[in-house]
Amino acid sequence: CSSDLTRTGSSSGVGFSVPVNLVRWVVEELVVYGKVRRGFLGIEFPHHFSFEDARRLGLPTARGAMVSAVHGNTPASEAGVKVGDVILQFDGTPIDDENHLINAVSQTPIGKRSELIVWRDRRRVSLTAVLGSWDQFRRQAAEQHRPRPLPASVVEPQ
């Protein structure tokens, strides 16, 4: 699917496209669940994984997604993903960069056991993660950061 996006409705040569497989996946999620459910690992990435980063880690190219943070109590932490790992493959698919990994994980069913091939200590390591729900993680994170009322014994009488 593709479209031109302008305020006047005229074509100015700028357009965007959405891959048809992504459109199909979104439509199926909406029909089956009434919303788009996204798979979730619980990791963060640096702004850019450079060729210099790759060489420093012993990789021939800067392909993959370098992990800069692993959230606790998430599929990634339970699978053993560590800061500094470079995710090279997800469920058998070579990963180009962090955006590629985000899209692959997002479109994988929640609860699916997925194999991760990571680069750690100059060698490949195989890990298995059971994907979680992005929505559930967001709700739990919001709940943890919600201010709690003080116990009655701490509140001073008026």
C-alpha cells in the first residue's frame, strides 16, 4: 500500500508505503483481538551500532542489534540476554539493525518461544525467550511508578 501525504491533496512527489504483509498482520490482529497486540522482549538499544563497535566486539560487519539495557522481569532477562550482547538472529532470521529486530519481535505472537542468536565474548550464543506483551509491560511499569498512599501510621493527625 502506498500514498502521497500533503495538506492540499496534490501530489508533491513525497510518499510513503507500508508493506502489504504488515497491513495483513495489523488487520488480522484487529479482527481477532480488536487491537494490535505486540510481542515484547524488554531490551533497549544505543542510538547507533557502528562499524567501529562491531570491530571492537570482533564482528566483521555492523549487522544486528546491540543491547544497551535489559529490563528486569522481562522475557529478555529471563532468557539471559546481557548488556553488550549483539542480537544477530531472531527465530532464524538474520537481523539487520535494531529497527528490524523491533519489527520482528512486535509481529511475533505473545507467548511464542523464540530463539535468539547473540554475539557475546567473541562467539555466538543461543538463547530462548518466551515473548511477552508490550501492553502488559507498560501497565506494570505504570503501576510500579504510581505514587502510593502512606500507611495510616505514617500520616500525621490533623
